[in-house]
Amino acid sequence: MKTFFQISAFASLAAFALTSCDPATPVDPNPGDNTNKIITENITVNETWYSDTTYQLGGRITVTAGATLTIQPGTVIKGEAGTGANATALLIARGAKLMAVGTASMPIIFTTVADEISHEQLMTGDFKGPNLDPNVSGLWGGVIILGNGIISASNSAGDVSEVQIEGIPTSDANGLYGGSDNTDNSGHLSYVSIRHGGTNIGAGNEINGLSLGGIGSGTTIENIEIVSNQDDGVEVWGGMINITNLVSWNAGDDAFDTDQAWGGTLDNFVIITPLDHCFELDGPEGSYTASHTIKNGNVQASSDDHTSHDLINTDANTPVSLEHIYITDIKPGQIINRVDAPAVFFTDIVLNVDTVQNFIKGGVTVPGITAGTTPKANTSVFSWTWAAQSGAIK
Amino acid sequence: MRTFIAIALLISSLSSFGQSGTIRGIVLDSESGETIIGAAVTCATCENGNTATDLDGNFSLKAAPGAHVIEISYFTFQTLRLAGVQVNSNEVTVLGELALNPEDNLKLDEVLIVAEVQRNNEIALLTLKKKSTAMVDGISAARISQIGDATAVEAAKRVTGVTVEGGKYVYIRGLGDRYSKTTLNGMDIPGLDPDKNTIQMDIFPTDLVSNIVVSKSFTADQPADFTGGLLNIETKAFPDKKIASFSLSTSYNPAMNLNTNYLTYQGGKLDFLGFDDGTRRLPAGARGSSIPTPIFYPNSEVTSFVQSFNPTLGAMKQMSLMDLSMGYSTGNQWEGKKTTKSGETPKMGFVLSLSYKSNYNFYNDVFYGEYQRYIDPAAYELRYATKQQGQIGEKSTLLGGILGFAYKTNLKKFRMTLMHLQNGESRAGQFWIDNDAEAVGQSGYLAFSNNLEYNQRSLTNILFNGTTVKPEKNVEIDWRVAPTLSLSTDPDIRKTAFTYGTDTFFSAGAGGNPSRIWRYLQEVNVPFRYDVTKKYTFLDEPAKLLYGVGNAFKFRHYEILFYDMQFFGGQSWSDDDPNQVLNPANIYPNYPNRIYYQTGNNDPNPNEYSSNSNTASAYVSTEFSLNLRTKATLGLRAEHYIQRYTGRDQAYASGNITNGKNLTNDVVLNSLDLFPSLNVIYSLNESQNLRFSATRTIARPSFKELSFAQIIDPLTNRIFNGSFFQYAAWDGQLVETRINNADLRWETFWDRGQMFSISGFFKDFSDPIEMVRIAEQQTSTEFQPRNVGRGSMFGAEVEWNASFAGLSESMENLFFNGNVTFIDSRITMSDVEFNSRKSYERIGQTITNTRAMAGQSPYVLNGGVSYTTPESQTNFGVYYNVKGPTLQIVGLGLFPDVYSQPFHSLNFSFTTKLGKEKGISLKLRASNLLNDDVLSVYKSYQATDKIYSRYMPGWGLNGGLAFQL
């Protein structure tokens, strides 16, 4: 799998610069006309959202197969409040694309209608939430991207190639994901900050900040910030997508969650104080299997008012390679839940503690996990995030 | 239509001043069990020496105190002479049922003399069972009172082939509730539970019941939407004489009553009457899609809105009391002072019955499990996803009243019966929830949940019934209208679950945020029927032609409102007492918890719907004898059924008008069906019959099933999806199940109700409806009703009631009765189901494409030994009841099937009459003597069974007294 993650932050910036200069980028035909536009209908033909307009999600808005939603840099999208059937979300169905490519000086913000952030504020270079604390969650749903990548799912229909994404009732067929194309392209997300979401449908059935179901490697996901989502920050189900430069801050559940044999790489990340697991890494659920890599990251496991449930949580059948991760602010009781899973590999995992075995299940030691004080993430690429601007990234 | 009413025979002798007394009785045809109209009743020594029976077969004579001789005669029947009928001053002597024997070919032209008045009150029902061409069975008020059953559901269990599910729902021949039907006074009544097709029988106190009759084979004069059986509850109408009784009983179950660990929660002041006093009402402004939240609302509005919710979120321990049951019944009948133009004396009567019951259930060790298979086909055992273990306390209060008036002349009768039932059930539970992260689709957590529920049900029914007999035309006309309003509300179902980890807090991704639900169900039924029975002669034998029309309109409105507690920012809890959660210090804008509520309700609400249905029916049926031995009923019924729906899906409700779906009184089911029926009875000899029937019936989807409803069960998080949603394997078109039925039965009868029978039956189901687990969903559990291929079943049934007289003369009053039914049901799986099972085939397992029908028990066994003293003053009995393991939930692939396990119910009852005048009845009962558990388990090939649900009802004792006032 290592051939897939050789995209450096520098290269992606260069790629972005090309995109932003693309002469084909559409121009708002009526600039300044709409300051607030309520969206209630699915997007079934290509559509562009312009930065001078605030888009208000009035429900679960789906970009259906064949359509592309393009969002200009500096656009603010706000979800209305609600829970259960009343939850709002942006759902990119299989075969549809989301082109949400912001810049480090003009990111795209997904947030709640309660957030007073505006395009005008973004123009000043201040990307912090103006009125809501960075621990306010559950005010709307989240961003869900679904693709045709291979998933390892076994459910009541047996070993199946498609299942329903968490948080969307099965009555909405746009919630299906999974297929046979690991090179599938669901679009491009860059410099996107998703805030205050994660409203729930039922216990254990919420919407993650960014849900990635069966996303193929043709998709680009980089420079992402998730702030205070009531469920997981990012959850990935299968597929082969690589994620570069991620901040997951104050997740109500897990900071980063993987399922159904994801085959990609998470490279360069900062995780700050999720309430449940910092990493919730599950194995295949069907016969198909693939291994993922999580590398080059800093994790802060507690703060004054947030303490994570544990550090790294894997199942007996999880296939993952964890490399170059530095975990700080560890409190007694916070542990790595197992080190004996056959397909879990630890390389250069550094815990900022005195006695490392006190933080490993069974009190054992393993070569890949050591005590130390060396950060592993390149945090310079996160200067555009709310977390960095407010000093939450140490 | 005849009403087969067996009225309690109570020969009491209240002393009072006056001169003459009254003699009353009811005259029956011993052959058919039907009442005889116009039989001549003569009594030389009586004041009105000659009279005739009225359209109910009743007669009444006035006589001076002393002994009298009465003769009853009717054309083609042997005359019955009753000697020594004792009359006391100012009292009513009730002779009960008097059966006339038809003159047979031997022409024994003699008067049969009966020295003693028969005290068997079940002639009508027993004869009905023996002689009716349809297969019917039942239990009378007299028998119910003998056994001492308190509610209709307990009494119904005594009827052959009947089992009871969850203490409330009646299953006939082990067929699920979908295939059973319950009517009240022959008229449709709405069920009070939106999840069920039949009514909860536990809400009918036996004080209000005249009899319960079960029909197992369809005849054209009955509604066609039953397959297993049609159970009709007939309420009391008209007493033979002035009655007044008061009963009081109490129960003690060591696990449930006087238990200091009993769980309850702070309810309202009127809970003891079965009403919520407003404690649980929906706060003002909570309806609609926008409620005060920190977004766009001033702080004070958010605070006061949160405070308008009841702050009780936790259960509390409080000692439970003893169960209590009280009943008062009174009634009387009078002869009118004036005679009508035709010289008849009209009769008037009334009956009033009031009952009150309160009972406690406490289940100390309740368990709910969600289990999965392993992916590895060599791993046989099951693994858990979620285990819930805890305690439930529930208190049920039932208030019932029935008031009936009747007026009749010899050939005309009118009655009106008003009934109201009010039931409140308060439930509090506490559970540890253990979720295993290793299981597929699960994240792993530990939580402790407090669940508070209240269910308020009521049913108001008014029956108008008129009957006219036209002897000159040999016609009887009966019409009935019985509108019913039923309401079922679940106000403020609260679930509050702290998640325990490094910190204790509410975690949306684990134990969930605290939630509250309100559910409202209103249903109106307006059934009407008009039936004509005409007697005629066919091949020189009496025959009957029945025809009629009917119409049943039903309307239902259902709505679910859902609210989720949210925290504006982080949480910090100094203690985990749920009753402190809504402490003002935690309510928005107070830091750190800043509680506010978020609504789950769109406007319009996708979980609100209105449905209505109309069944217009017409039938013709004839009952005739082909020869002296063969009697047949041949009928044809037509029903035009139309169901309409007003509702919408989630997409439409959230504003997606283009792609969302919205129906406004749209027709969702429209069918005209013909239901032929043939029932034949062949008398092998005087005491043996052979029966055959072939019928066609129907089972229609319920209102809820034909909808866009998506209903979450707050306790289990299982989600019900209406059938309108389309999936890859489902087109969203749910249709009726049409069933062909065939029955064959041999039976033999002896005296005193002794009998033995063997039956076989076959049923063929096209498009049976089952709840199917939705394959696409694995994070949560979703179900949808779907038509699933074709089903069939074969059954064999043995029934007996025999005295031990054969063993010893002294044991002639000891009876052994029971029935055993074996059913082999088969359904051909859909490809989706078969493939998903196949993909989870374990090594060594062979999966075929058939299985038992869901909800169908492979066997049902009822048995009892009872003893009645010759004077019927004392009875005791031991009764056993069990139903075989039944496929409860069809599991697919990863998820194993769930079977409800047999519950071995063994009960004992004793009743006797005390006092000088025997005016006091004493009842003693013991229930669940085997102390069995109610258990459902997951079953998988070579795996240890794992518990799906388990609770322990415990054994109990009940004692009661009834006084004749």
C-alpha cells in the first residue's frame, strides 16, 4: 500500500495552486445577489456554490450520481439544527463529486446556522469561530462522501459489496456505498473546516464530521479540519482514499475511526482530545481485507476539560500499520488496548510518559512503543486551522 | 342472529315481603343449541297460566309461593315437563337453560319428565360446539366464574387451541396475531397497540363478559380477515333477575408484591385511575420543527423551555403494594305494566358493571441481547454486540365500566351498550448496557440506562343492536352499529443513559444522549351490519338462508414526536443521578453542561400519518341438510376493501419536494375479493360427527405497515420501516395475504360435555407478510414488513374432555380436558434471504431454502384436571399450557434467528361458595407454579443458545371474595 501515500504536503499545495488558477472556475452570474440561500432540494445537475453567498442546508441534501457540486474558496455552508429525521447534512452519493477546494488563505467552512462566521470574516484571515466554543457539537449533521471503492462488509445479506452509511436511514438509497473500483473519484476536498456537527439519529447512529464510505484513490482529500463533532471526527469505511494533513479536534466520540478494510494512508495529522478513542481501528467485516497506514501525527489525549477514553483501540483482526505517532497529556487509565493483534504493527510510537508499560494493556512492552518527547507531525501546514489560530495545536 | 348467552344461574333467596314470585327460563333446541322462539309455556297453577318464549327464548311466569309444574312444548319437539319448581315470595326462580329434544323418527310421543332442574349452564355453548357446522368453541360466564379468571385473556386460554402472548394477545392454533381476529359483540374493534392487529385482551374484566366464542373455520357471515381463528367477546346484556354483586381480590407474588426493590418513577396524581394528570404532557411550543434552542432564541426562552420538561429522568426504589381487584355488578329486568297492541308484555332490563384493577410487575433480572455470528465459518459460537441487563417495575391500572339497556317484546328487541375501558401502565427500568467494540458495526461502550415509560389506553364503544323476528315469514333481522373511539398515548418516554469510561458523561456515539418521545394514536371505527336469517325447508328438512350487508370504516391518526437532549459545549457531571440532570444549574446557559433540547420533528412530520380504510361486504350463506346425517353450510362473501394514506417520507418532510414523496389520502390498497366457504358436518351416529371445511380468507397489512413511518424502539434501538420504502430487493408494494384453508375433524361426544376429537388442517398462504431485517443496514437494526414468497402449513389437533367416572363412580365429577395441536409450517425463502443464509453457512451445515413461518409455533398444548362437586359449589383445577419454540425474528446472515422458548405455565384454581345462602364466593388461584422464565434465544448451527430477551414472572397467589348483595 505504501505506493499510494507518496503525496507530500508540498505537492498537494502545488496541485491546489493549479486548480485555483483554472480558468474554467465558474463565476457567480449574480454576485452579491444572495447573501443567504436555503437549500432544500437534492443536487441532480452540476452546480456551483459561490463564496459571496451563505448556503443554508435545510435538510439532508444529496448530490446524486452524475452531478458535481463545486464550492468556491471562502464559501460558508451552514446546516440547520435538528436531530433524527430532522438532521441536516451534505451527502455526496456514489457517482457524484464534491469539488470543495479552498486555499490556506480562503478555506471552505461547513458549520451550523448558530455560527456567526461569514465570508467577510474569512476575508480578514480570521478563521476562528466567532461566537461558539470549540466544544459545541451536535448542532447539525456533517459531510458524507460515498464511493464505489471496495469495502469488506458482511451484514445480513452476507458478504456484500454495498451497505448503508451510518447515520442515514436505509430508506434513502443515496446512503449506499461500496463497489469494485478502488480508483473511483468522488472529487477533491482541500482546506475544508467542518464544525459543530454530528447530530444523532439514534444511540450509536450519528453523523461523523467527515464520513468517507468506499472512497477510491482517484479522490483527493487533504488539509481537513474537524472541530467538535458529536460523533467521530473522521470515519473511513473501506476504499483506497489517502488523507493528508488532518486536524481532528474535540470529537465527541472517536477522533479517527476506520472500518471495513480501508486500504489507504493517513499522513500528517494532529488529534486533540476526543472523548472516546483517539484511534478506533476495526478490521474487515467480510472476506476482503486490506491494510491501512496511519503515520506522522501528534495526539493530545487530555486537556483541562476533555479526557479521551483510551489511546489506540484495535480489534483482534485489525490490519493497520501505526508509524511515527507522538502522544501527550496521557492520564492514568488511558491505554493502548492491545499489542498482540497479528496485523497491527507499531513503529516509533512515542508516549510522553515515564513508564510506557503502564499505558499498554497487560503492562507489557513492545519494541515499537517507547517513552519520549519528540513530536512527529509537521504542524506548519495547519496554520490555516481554527485549532492553530486559537493556539490549541501545541 | 342468535346470541348464545349463558347466564350465571344463581338461585338465591333474598327475603323480602310480598306475595307472588317469578319463574324465568330460556328454552333451547337441544339439537342445535339455538333458542326457541314462540315455545308454549304452560303452568296451571301460575297467575299468567300461559305464555310463550320471546325472540331470545326467554319466558317469565308469575306464581304464588309453593311448588309448581311447568310444561314447555313446541311444534316438532318433545314436550318438557318440569315438576317441583319452587317459588318463593317476591323472588325470581331462574330455571336457566331448558333444552327441548326434537321428535326423531322413532316418534317417542311421550312427555319427558325432568325431576330436577339442570344446573349445567353450558348447554348452549356445548351444543353449539357439537352441532354447529362451523368449528366453534367457547367459554361462558358461568365457567369463567367457576375457574375464577379475572380478565378475558385468562379466560380465553381455556378455549381449545388458544394461547396467549405477552399476557395480552391471543393466538389461535399457534398462528400469529396477524392471522387472528378479535371482535366485540360481533363487531370490529380497533387494537390499541399500533404494532398489533388484535386487541389487548387483558383490558376486558371478566365481570363484563357474557361469553367468549372462538370460530376456527370461516363462514360467510363473518369478516374474512382471519385465518387462525376469530374470537368474539360478547358483553353482558340482560340478567334473568335482579343481581348485585361485589367482588374483591388481591394477589401476592413474592418477586413482585411488597418488594422494596420495586422500581417506579414520579408520576401523576391520577395514575391510580389509569389517566395521566398532565405530568407527562408535551410542553407548550414543543410541537413543530423549531423549538427554543441557543440558536436564534434568547437565553431565557431556552431556559424556560427546557424547564417546561418534567425533570424526573431516573427510576426510584419504592415498595410495591399488593395487587388489587374490585368489581361491582348490578342488573335487573322488569315486565312492563302495559301490554302492547298485540297483547305482549314488554320487558326491560339493564346491566351495570364497574371494575377496577391494579397490579404490579417487577422483573428483577431482565436481559436483552444482540448477538452476531462470527465471519469465520468454522466459528460456531455467537458473539455479543450489546447486552442489556437490569430490572423493570411496572404498574398497570385498569378501570372499566359497562352500562347496557335492553327492551324487548316477544318479537322485537333493542339494546344499547356503552362501554369504556381505561388503562394506564407506568414502567420504570434500569439497565447496564455493555456494547462490544469487537462486534461488527459496533464501537464499544458501557452505559447505565434509566428508562421511564407510560402508556395510557382507552376504548369507548357504544353498541346499538336491534332484532326483529317475523314468524309468519320465518325471518329474523338483526342490525348492529358499534362506533368505537380508541386512544393510546405514550406520553414522555424517557431514556437517560450515562456512558461510563474515563469520564462519566452522555455520549451520543455510545450510550446516547438523553431522549424523550411522545406517541399518539387515535382510532375511530364505525362498523355496521345488517343480517337476515330466513328459515326454509330443503329436502323436507329445516334449512336456513343467511344474507346480509355490512360496512366497516376505520380511521387512524398516529404521530411520534422525538426530542434529544444536547449540551452546548462540554459536559461535567459531579454525580450520575439522572434526577439531577435537569437541575436548573445544568440548564442552558449555565456552564458547564448548558442543556437544551433539539427536536427530531420536521414540519410536516414524516412520523405522522393518517390512514383510513373501508370494507364494504355482502354475503349469502345457506345451512341445509342433504340427508338426516349430513348438514352443510355453503356461503359466499364479497368484500371490497380500500385503504388510504396521508403521510410523507423524510425527504419530503425536510423540504425536498421534488424527490420526496407525499401522499394525501391516496389509495394504497384496493381490492375486491370473493371468499367462498363450505362447512359440512356428517353425523356418523348420535354422538359422532365428521366435519369438513374448505374456505378462503385474507390477512391485510396494517395501517402502520402501509406507511412511510420509521419508528425507533427507544429501548432496543430497533427501527421499524414502513413498507413504502423501496430497496434493491423490495419494490415498496405490500399486498394482502390470501389464504386457502381446509379442515377435517372427527369428534365424539358423551354426556356432561365429555368429548374427544381429532382434526387435521391445511393452510396455503400466498404472499405472507413477515418482518424482514434490512440487509443494507448494519450499524443499527432495521426491519420492514414484506411479502415473502409462499407459505403453507399442516396441522393436527387432538382435543378431549373426559370424566374419570370410568375409573370409579366417585370420580365422576373429576374431569381431564385438554388439547394438543401440532403444526408443520413451511415458507419458501426469498433469494435474498436464502443467499444471505448461505453466505453464513457454518462448516458442516446444510441450509435449504425453506423454513418455518415466523410467529408459527410447532405445537400448542393445553391440559387440565378439574373437579366440581355435585352441587357445583366447589371447584378446583390444575391447568397447564405451553407453546412450542417459535421463530420470533427472522435473522439473516450475520444475525441468527430468534426463537421464543416454551413457557411452561402451570396454574391452580379453587373456588367455593360460602355462607348460609351460599352468597359468598371464595376464589383462590396460584399461577406459574413451575416458576418458569419467559425466554427468547438466538439459535445458530452448533452454537450455544444466547439470550435475546428474558424475564421472570415468578409464581403468584391470588385470593378473592365475591358477595351477592
